[in-house]
Amino acid sequence: MTTIKFDLHTHHFRCGHADGDIEQYIQAGIKAGLTAIGISDHSPYFASKEDQPQPRIAMAKSDFKNYVDEVLRLKAKYEGKIDVLLGIESDFYPEHIELYRSMYAQYPFDYIIGSVHQTNGVSIFNRNRWKSLNEKKQIAEKLHYYELIRQSAKSGAFQILGHIDAMKGYYPAFSDIPATEAVDLALQAIADSQVAIEINTSGSTKDVGGWYPSDAILERAHFYGVQVTFGSDAHTPSRVGDEWELVQQRLKEIGFKQWVYYKERQPVIVPIS
């Protein structure tokens, strides 16, 4: 039986913190034996008055159409060799969701990854945010993070939610902050909304040294019937498809029977054998 292998989370030079162009990631996907590769660079900050307020984090608004056009051109070029999927990794700001939704509606996206990258105006990857917080305030931060994830699932704007415990990336103790109920509420909303979560292997490149989300969260996700997908979150072509087989095996051990990727915003079910 032919293995259907996919990676839905890749970046490139436009976001300002990844190496290589889109075609290099596609070629890396072919080399890695992928059936489908999703291109999903960071969305522009659509609500900003500036064209590119953070050039080392996200692409310029003026470059957004160029991004879409390039992916579609390469999709046609590589047809028959690998299925190139048009995606985007979207920031989730509840107050701006309708603006973001309207921007995405203009283009033929196969899927949109919704990711919480900031809470209370601070990056989730900022390790300094934890330095002066007592346990009560740490719990409040984690509760707020998972409330935003819950809201992102219920928004209906996304097919996939990105790295749902990535706050642990540079602060591994995050996983031990007690907030099980908030995580469960988020997972229930994700299941009810029929959104998938990704197993994102880029956590292995951070201080935490492991995937997003943790096995404990994946076990809870399985309990609630959450769909899962795969994303390397590659910021360099060499990481495309990274640890795919290990993730598949771990999902099988947990009890998952299938995972999904997306075409034209519809799930394609892939059995886990």
C-alpha cells in the first residue's frame, strides 16, 4: 500500500526569519517522499496601518498577493510530482477576525492554520514574560492562552490550529502549570468545531526539545475525538517532513486510527497503518 505522506506547515524568506524560497521547500518535499506539501507562511498584520510593521516576523501586506500567485504557479509546475497546497499561518486576534476572514476569502486557500502567537500583547515565545510571575499569575496566563485557542476553534476561520502548547517552547515549565480544565475546554471546542490540531515537530528545535503538543494533550485530544494533522513548521528546507514516521507511530500508540490533510478547505482522511 502506498503511504500518503504530507507536511502542511512550512515557511520561506517572506516572513523574514526563514531560509529559502518556496520552490526549495517543494523540492525538499519531493526528496522526502511527500505526497502533498502545504506552503503556509506567516500572514501579514492586516490590522496594522503599516505595510510590514515586523519584517522579521511576518510578510508585508503588499507581498500577500505575490505569495499566493507564486504558490499557485508552483502548484501548476509540480502537478503530477507533488501536490502543492496553498495555505497560510494566520495570527489569531479576536478583535480582528472578520478583517482576516475577509482577506482570506479573496483567494483559493486549501487551508488556513490559526495560531496564537501573542497573549496580552507579548509573544508566547518571550521567556522573560515568566520571570516575575507568581503561581497565580502564571495560571492566569495559561488560562488566557487556552481561552484564545478555544475562541480560535469556534471562530470557524481555520481548518487547523497551530502548535497548541507552543508557549512551552522556551519555558518548558509551562506544561506543569495547572490548567487542565482550560485545556479540556479548548479541546472540546476544537472537536465540536471539527478543526484539526497539528503535531508540530519544530518544538524539538526549541528549549523544550519535544513536539507540540505534548503526549498528555494528544491523549486528551484522542479522548475528545479531535482530528490531527502534521506540520514540521520548517523554517529551512532540510526540515521538511521532519520526524513524520515517528509522529505517525506515536499517534498509533495513543490510539489514533487516522489523520488528515486539507484540499479546498475539506479534510482528506489518511488512515494510520
